[in-house]
Amino acid sequence: MHPDTDFDSLPGSKYLRTPDAAQLLGLSPRTLEKHRTFGTGPTYRKLGGRIVYRVDDLRQWADRGVRQSTSDPGAGTVFAARPLTAEEIAVSDGR
């Protein structure tokens, strides 16, 4: 994938492997793997032995962190790639 690729230039139904999905999000592949392990990341699919992410799922996950200002509570939270506390699980929006 070209480094300048962004969400708007990819069809939403396209599937990306971990390195390309991480690049699109501006994360390292290892961070995306940690998110998958802890259940804090975007929805993924396992096809045989391959992990793939749909572009629309990546966009939806990233959009949870959209804010207009520091005081904006936003629509959701993108948690760090670590185990969630019971309190964080209680306030999470089902993911």
C-alpha cells in the first residue's frame, strides 16, 4: 500500500492485512496486534490463518476517537492497547 493512501481512496469493502491496516491507521503492526489480543481494536476477520481488516471497520473504530475539542466527550473511546479495567469495560460501547 502506498504511504499516502487514506480512507477516502479505498473502497469500504476492501480487506487489508495487518501491516497495511496499521499503516492506514498510523499505528505499528505490533500495536494493532496488541489491540487484537486485548479486544480493544477494530473488528477483524480470520480467513484460514490470515487476519484481515475491512476498511469500513477500521474507519468506524478510528471514528470513535473523533473530538471537536478537549472538552468534547465524543461518541466513544478508542482505548489503549492494554487490558481494560472493569470500569473501562462498563463505559465501553460494546467493543
